Amino acid sequence: MVDAERFRAILNQEREQKRTLLDSLRGDIRSVSAARVDSNVDDEHDPEGSTIAFELSQAGALMEQSRAGLEQIEAALARIDDGTYGHCAVCGEAIPEGRLEARPWTPFCVRHASGRTKN
């Protein structure tokens, strides 16, 4: 039997880290967007480093990845609440505790994790 409360604490900590990261990324995007508006530099042809568009693209990709991770964490917390946490969503078998320690948000056992979206 999985210690659900221990994993709830781990997931809550992960959730706070994701929320903090998302807030930071939003701030970065606002800053870069403001710099773009306030600048008359042709950043697309500037030989000095990355472009503003590239920076916005990177921050946007990180935000999407963080949002997806937050959704996985929220789903895992819901599974704790409904009593299904620690059991594979495909076969119902117990997920090894070592796997849950590595990926506390995973809904899949090792056997059913391959070929799935990142969990």
C-alpha cells in the first residue's frame, strides 16, 4: 500500500514549484514583449545573440510544458482523493513505489508507460 499522504506532500510541493515557475515565465514574457515594443532594433537580423522572437518562443514552450506538468500533478492529487492513486490506469496493478518516487504524478505502471505521453 502506497503512503498517499507522503505523496500528497510531494505533489503539493511540485505543484507550488510549477506555479512559481509559471508566474516567473509570465513575467519574463511580459518583459520581453515590453522590450520588443519599446525597441526599434531589427532583432531578426541582429548578429548579437538570440532574437526577441526566439526568447518569446522559448518562454512559451516552457510555459506549455509547465502547464501540462501542473495538470498531471492536479490529476494525481485527484487520484489520491478518490483512492486510485498508485494503481495503473490501464491494468489496475500497483505502481511500484520507486516509480512513484521518480514520477509521483504518473498514472501508469512501468509496463504501460511506454508509448504514452510523458508522464
